[in-house]
Amino acid sequence: MKMVIGLRNSGDLAGKIAKKAGASYSPLESGNFPDGESYLRFKKPVKGNTVYLVQSLHPDPNDSLIELVFAARSARAQGASKIVGVVPYLAYMRQDKRFKEGECISSRHMALLLERSLDELITVDPHLHRYNSLSELFSVPAKKLSAVKEIAKFIDKKFSKDSIIIGPDEESFQWAMTVAAIIKHKSIIFNKRRSSSRKVKIKIKKGFDWKGKRIVIIDDIISTGHTMVETVKELRRRKVKAVHCICVHGILAEGALKKLKRAGAKTVVSCNTIPSQTNKIDLSGLIAKELK
Ligand code: R5P
């Protein structure tokens, strides 16, 4: 039997996935002891079942990673026949290089923990920059899904047909260009220089008349929001008519949503890979197809 189990960050999404996949659903009982240690318990027996553990690694990347690892190992100890980690947002992927002498390449160690606990991994739009594919990181089968079609559908339904799709940096081209190609919109990719987590500069090519244009900026992640904020500001300086921001993973740390609104973003929308008030694009159908 297929059993979908919702862990602490992804109960709602897991329930929707189970419904669409026609699988049984059970939330994991989880919490913390007074000293902070994790407690978890399966409410239904997992023995003999293929178990899908749904857990986004945000918020609380470290606690949620430990919970996923413990749940996977405990499911194995309790006789589950196959253990699949459904991790809609895979944290640590941006730490893919030793930027400074002595740094930990955390993505490698996150992957080691998961591959030793899971038989398979399913994730959505992982931040693949210096890795070309998940197989460079994971020795177990790791499937990458993409939200581009769902984002394209959303833009087609909600925003003007003449909107220009913007990718704020070189890495975002894979989302911005693909979405634009699906709905046949014009797309432009900007340049970004990042000197620290909170210092970003966006460069826009000269010679294009932005005045009065409607804009949709697309990126994989909004974290501190600085990438989007600086892009919105640059565009507003050039007198665009409206700017909307869309991302796959809405981390929205450190008041990013407020900062974006203050900068002049009309709408901020994310997919439901991470719990967030900005979630307007549902990916449960996309993920459920992988369970069939
Ligand atoms: C990095 O290259 C990603 O694609 C995003 O642009 C980045 O993670 C956004 O981060 P922030 O919101 O902190 O600027």
C-alpha cells in the first residue's frame, strides 16, 4: 500500500498529494521534548508499505532535516518496504562551493544524510547551479520536478498578455525563459552582483524603453528578498507600469515580503513548497503524478 505521511512543515501539501494520488494519508506525530530533542511517532503502521515522507526543509532547515532522517530510519526499522522522501524545498543547495577557505560544502553533507536514509528522493526545482544534476550529489534515485508549467498557467490566467518576463540574474534564466517560452511572452535576463547575503546589485542592459511596461519577475527562491527588491527598484526607476514577483520557493526571510511591497511590487506569489501567506500556485498535482 502507498502511504503519504506529512511531516511538520508539509502537512497540508501532503494531504493534498495523498488525495490526488489516491493514497492513504497520515500526519506524523511530531514535537520536541522540553530540552529541544525531537519526538516522532507514526500514527498508522508502516510495515510492508511504500512510505512517502513529505517534508519541506524550510522553515527550520536543521530541525526539519533531522525529523526527516529520523522518520525515514524509523520507518525502515518498523518494516516499511520502500521509503521515498518528498522534499518540495531542498535546503542547503546554495552552499555548493567552498567560497572561503575552511567552509563546509553543506549541500554534500545534507545529501549524505538523506541518501543513507531514503530509497528515493523527489524534489521541486532544487537550486542546481554548480551541480548540473541531482545525480552528482545523490547516489539514490533523485527526481527533480519543475514548477514552470504551473507558473506559466498562473501568469497566463492572472496577468496581462503583454507582460515581460524578467529573470533577475543569470541563474534564473532556466525558470524565466522556460515560463516565457510556454506562454509566448518576451523575456529578458538581468545581471546580478552579490557581495554578501544582504548586498545585491542588479544591472539592466541599456537601450530598452521600460516606460509603461508590465513586468513579471521570476526566480527560484525569494530568501532575504534583496534580489527581487533591487530588481523591482531598478525597474520602477525606469517608470514601468506594474511589477509582479513570482518564485517557486517563498522563504521570505527577514521581512522580505514587507520590503518587496515597500519597493513597489504589486503582487508577490509563490508555489506551495514552503508554508507561506504568498502561496497561490498549488503543486500537489505535479507531485501526486509521481506517486502513481
Ligand atoms: C540565487 O542565485 C537564487 O536564484 C536567488 O536569486 C536567491 O537565492 C535569492 O536570494 P535573496 O532573496 O536573498 O536575494
